[in-house]
Amino acid sequence: MVIIGGGLGGLSTGCYAQMNGYRTTIVEMHEFPGGCCTSWDRGDFTFDCCISWLLGCGPGNEMHQIWLELGALQGKQVRHFDVFNIVRDRDGREVRFYSDPDRLEAHLTGISPQDARLIRQFCSGLRAFRRCLTRYPFLTPVALMPARERWRMLAGFVPYFNTIRRSLATLMTDYSAKFRHPLLREAFNYILYEKHAAFPVLPFYFQLASHANLSAGVPEGGSLGLARSIEQRYLRLGGEIRYNAKAQEVLVENDRAVGVRLSDGREVRADIVVSACDGHTTVMKLLKGRYLDESYRELYTETIDEPGMVFPGYVTVFLGLRRPFAAGAPCTTHLLDEERAAELIGIRHPSVNVQFRSAHYPELSPPGSTVVYVSYFSDIAPWRALSTGPEQSSRPRRGEELHTLPVGRGREYQRAKRRVRDTLVDLLDERYPGLRDAVSVRDVSTPLTQVRYTGNYDGTVLGWQPFVAGGENMEKLIKRDGPVLPGLRDFYLSGVWATTGGLIRAAAAGRHVMHFVCRDDGKKFTAHIDESAPPPTQVVVPVPVASSP
């Protein structure tokens, strides 16, 4: 088997393939694993741009078993903050979104007693979701569950049916509009850091419930550390990874995938090909638009370009500070006035998420220093309009062809990045006096950075949006046919483009695709937990109430 892409989807696919007796090679265009799950060094600082929470990092759910099978968490400390996110409005008023429903209910009622009934309703739903998380299926694709197992799964959801039904049928934008207090009316939309206008209430419940159950923290070592741990698990299982190996074409003979041609002309022949890279690249470039029925063709030539069908990219600003800032909370979404938001190129909603990242990963910055991570959802179009250079370029270095090196994008593009950086530093310096003077290292990335780094379509980090036509139609196709393309044998899809959601979905996709491969080969699927290191430990970190500067 050859697997295209060494992100979490590809690494997971490789691990489960090795567990089931397949000989695998992963080809990855970068120099190290992880894809979007990564970090990079600037001076003495490591800037971690991915994991702000990791679903399944604690026990009591099927998600956790997947991470243990992949060796992702063993021997690590997992940190949980007692506040999931703080939303701060333009006047400095704050809502602290505790994931514990009792603390959340008391806090919200203190802000707005007139909304007590709606607050009790929301927190009651959160309590129900905490109990039903153990029922969520992640280990086996629902389409392959035996009838008895499927009925048993559905029966487990019966006590929570009304809560799930109501939360799935109501958009959070509509739910939040019912609050009388203007602060709550706005803040509820930003629980998940950014505004997700198409999300119903259900994913807000799911996330807060996971966090309350100590299963949505951050793992020691950060994002690249997580990817490295899975890479090592894969190598211990006997897998092979080829870095700086960019797939150019899926080789097909007689409607059967037989390998991959790389950008340097080399071929990697295989009995089975799995693509765990960008979905659009897979179907429209590596396969040249072949093997698409009407549904897949519409999905990848029309739906993908409709507004809101694919997750947006991010603009991120990292700051390495020479000293600590005790007033900096782990995570705060700042709501912006229109004037300041207008300075931020490509911004979708007038807000930025600010994380004092050293609270998450103290091991990734020098003692007595601070890493600040600021991000916002951004469209790629205005950045493309400013850029004059190629979006991705391969060139030799030290006798080897590299594919993700920085590229020149012109003065206007660089000027726009500085404008964004300076606007955000001004905002932070107002809130945390002295911050500007403490900046030692800075770094700015845009959706075009994501394109260069991973090849993801329009710089998205998560692929298809759930709860809209793009994600829902893709999931229907997977449930109908499995993670395959019509008319092409021995070819499978994995990773985030074969599902909807974040890292746990990418990891689960690797497990799921191997269920289908084993079925097609007449084999019984098997998996086992990595016992090379002890289980992770869990620690709760209180978030103090900061005084006004």
C-alpha cells in the first residue's frame, strides 16, 4: 500500500494498515510529519499553530482509544483549563464559558438574571451531553456495523434523543438571539473561538461536554509532538515514510490504481493506493478529474467554490515576548469594532482569538517568556490579490528537491502582513500594557502560507464544513459507497477530506478506511493499544479572574 500524505490522516491509515498486515509506504512532500498539525521554531521560541483542544485526549469515550492505539498520548501530561474560552466585548465586559454546567449556569445567571430560564435550558442540555458522549461511535464506520450493533448504538442514544434533536435543529445564531442580555446574545456565537454561522447548537454542546469530561485538553509537546509520536508508532509497526516526496499522479491501469508517480519522475508501485492529502488535489490533479460520477463532479467542481462549503483559512500572528504576562488568559475571543476589523485583511467576522500559548505549552518557550497566538478566520481572495509570487514552488537544496520552502510574494503582500501584525499588537498593548515593548520575535501567516505548506485547497485547515451541503453530501457519498471513487479499484480516500471535523476525525478516518480495505480483502480488522509507554496523566489548570490593567 502507498499512502499519499503524512498528516494525521495518512499516519493513522499507515498505523492501522500495518496492524492489519499490510506493507505500507507514506509519501509526504514536507520534511516532517503532521501536515496542518505542526509547529515551527523562531529563535528560542516554538510557535504551535494547531492544537487548542484535542477531542478524545481523556478516557471515557471511543475517541480516546484511537489516540492510544496510535501511540499519540502515552507518557504525556494532558492539560485542561477550567474555562474553555472567554469572550470579551468592545467595552471590556467578559463572559467566561466554563464547561462545567453548574459553574457556567451560576456565572451566566449572575450576568443576566432575566435570562435564567434559557440559561438553565442550555446547561441542562450540556449535562445530558456529558452523559451521552460515551455513546458516540468512532471506532467502526456506521455503514459497516452489523445490524445488531447498529441497533444497540441507536438504543444508547434514546435517553438523549430530544436533546440531540433540538440541538441539531436549532442554529446557534438563532438560539443566541433569544437572550435578552446583549452580551450573552453576542458571546454565545463565539464559544468555539470564532463565529460558525452555519453550526447548530449540537457541536457547542459536544465540545463543552468533552471539555467538562476532561477529554478536550492539550497534550504535552504540542501539535508537532503529537504528530511525531504517531510517526514513531508507525515506524515501530514497520512502516516506511519518504519525506520530500511530492505525489504528481496516481498511476492507473485498467481502472485499477497501481501506484504513485512523484514530482521527480520516480514511481512507487503498490497493490493499493490511499490518498490522505487535499481532496481537490486528489480528484482533480492526481487523478485528472477521472472517476467522478455526477455527485462527486458536482461536489468538486461546483459545491467546493460556493460560500461556506469549505472551512476558511486562518491569519495567525505569533509573538515571542521576553517576559511573562500574568493577566493573559489561556484563551480569549476579543470582539472588535468595525474600524479595527477593517484593518485585518480578509477577516470574516469582527473578532480575533488571543491565546497566551505558554499556558498550553510551557515547554515550547524559554523560562520567563511568553508566546502569544492571535488568529482569525480569513478569506484567501484578498491575499491572492496582493501576492505576486507562486503559491508553491519546488527547488533543490543540499542536493534534494524541497517543496514547501518560502516563496516571494511581493511588497504589497508583505506590507499587508505588517499592517495586520501592527493592528493586533496595538490591540494587545491596550489590553496588556507593556506588551509591545516586550516583543522579541514575531511571525505572521496567511491562508497562502497554508497552501504553500500543505497544498490545501484555498488554505483551508479542515476541508468540508459540516452541517452544510458540502460536508453533508460528502458524508452521504461515503456512507453509500465507502471511501472510494466510482469505477476505480484498489483506491481509497482518507483524512479530513473523507470526513468532517478536526484531528480526531482525521485519525478516525484512518481506522475507518482500513475497515473498508480489510472488508474488501476478506480480512478481519484488528487494532491494539500501544503499550510502549504509560497512559497519559491529566491535570486541571485553573484560569484566574484577571483584574483590569
